[in-house]
Amino acid sequence: MKNILVTGGSGFIGSNFIRFLLSESSFNGRVVNVDKLTYAGNQENLTGLEEEFPGRYAFEKKDICDKENMRTIFEKYDFDAVCHFAAESHVDRSIVDPDAFIMTNIIGTYMLLEEVRRKKDTRPVHFHHVSTDEVYGSLGENGFFTETTPYRPNSPYSASKASSDHLVRAYGKTYGLSVTTSNCSNNYGPYQFPEKLIPLIIENALCENPLPVYGDGKNIRDWLYVTDHCRAVWMIMQHGKRGGMYNIGGQCEKENIEVVKTICDRLDDMRPLASGKSRQELITFVKDRPGHDRRYAIDFTKLKNELGWTPKESFDTGIEKTIKWYLDHKDWVERVKSGEYRSWIKQQYGD
């Protein structure tokens, strides 16, 4: 693979993946980042890459739902592979306004698959689709999601991702495209937009604001450090069975309240409050959101056995790195929160 299209490459996981490809992997080709730059897409996430890797990184501000835009991109670059991260991904937003989720996650995926299909006979392109464990629904107290777990999405977000998963599989079967899909557990790490649990709690705790926790706080998620996820995706793209589906998990189940308390305790050690109080006193339980899945847990045995992948970061090491990153990048957080970045994007690229 010498030319890779990364969709949503200015977002949280996408930007980490591009940095991983250029800095830490065996890849020595070119990455083309296509991103619409919505609220969660931030070009600051990739500052300096064009200078550090001349000729190996290009950015295109395009909407994957626009057929003509995608046709232009595929004609301009000779892609060997697509890694498809671009997605609306926040469950709460999907409940309030599902429209963008249907468009980006379903129609956008369809547009990309159509371009890959069009190129099939002249320049075959491998398509890797990045999805979520939320397509499986909710687990009970025991058991794990596997690649054969039936889909039971419970939110507009997870339903839109389930639909795109099925499209990818169908295009592989019907048109003979080279495709792979990965379903990952909850990611955390640098550059995550501060509406998700971990960066939201870090920021609120630093500002001594209430720390909102849904319901009783005992919803369980399997946490995966973002660089471990990037490494798994790259392994699957290179060596995964074509047409295959792989679960990526952190082997790290935590109740939400445990995650919040851990962040409070770490910040109390790193940046004690002047009052001497514990930040755990800021925890505020709020009304649970509709359709809130109780537990997710991933079985990544297939990925481990076939490709030899296991996570390198424990939750202790990963959360330590994540908190330190946010402490060291307060300016980034403030710009993202203030809307200053959105104004800059409008000046640079237009609406």
C-alpha cells in the first residue's frame, strides 16, 4: 500500500491513525486525509505533518456524502486502500438529531464504496471500515461480544453504524471488493473532542465544574487506548482475511463511575485543589439517557490468534498518558471549546 485515503482523518481516532502511520508504522507511502471539518474535525490535530513528512501527507476538505467530491478525489489520487473513520459518533447527539448520522454514516459509506466499485477493474482498492461494538447492543453481566454476535443496535448512532457495516459486507460479497471491518470498544487518548466521557471529566474536574454521570454510574465499557486501536487497524488492513470482520478490545472493563473516580484521584495528585477537597465531591448523578446500553465487553481472540495483536496499554498507563496530554494541551482544549477553531477553519477553507 503506497497511497492510502483516510476519511475523517482530522478527528480523534483518524488523526491518531495518520500520526501512527507516518511516525510509528512500517508504512512509507502517502496518506490523503479527507475530512469535512465538522465540530469534531480539527486540523490542529495534524499540525506539522506536511513539513515533517514532505510529499507524504495531503489534506482535502471534502464531504464524503458528495458524489462529485468523491469522484474528484479518486481521480486525483491513485489509492491502494481506504481506511474509513469518518462518522458522526456521539450517542447523545444522535438521539437529539439523527439526520447527520444517517447521512454521514450510511450515505457517506455508500458513496465511498461506489467509488471503490468503480475502480475495481482498473485499480483495485482495499476498503477497511472502522465500526463500533455498539452495533451489538447491550450485554448482561456475563459474556463478551464476538464476531458472530447478532446485531441489536439501540441508538440512532449504533443503528447507522450497523447499516454501514452491512453495506460493506454486501459490497464485498456482491461485487467482489476487497473489504475488512473492525468493531472496536471505547477509545480514549490524545485529541479526543471534550464531549466524550474521559476528556469531559478531565476538563470539568480541572475547572471545578460538576462531573455529570448518567444513572447510577454502573454502566460498563471496555476501554481501549487509541494507539493500540490504530496498531490493530493497520494489522488488519495489511494481513486480515479479505471479507473478514475483527473485534478490537482493550480487555479493560470499567464502570463509568470507576473511570470518573480514577480521573478525580489522579488529578488530585497532579493538580491538587487549593481547598484541599477531593474532586470526587464534584460528581453529580444525572438522569440516564434513553436506550443506554448497560455493558459492553469485547472478545478479541480472533484478532489475537490470527494476527498476534494484543493491547500494549493498561488502563493505568493509558489514563496517565491521556490526563498528562490534556494538562499539557490546555490551549487546544480552550480553542476547541470556544469555537475559535471553527472561525479559523471558515477563514481558511470557507463554509
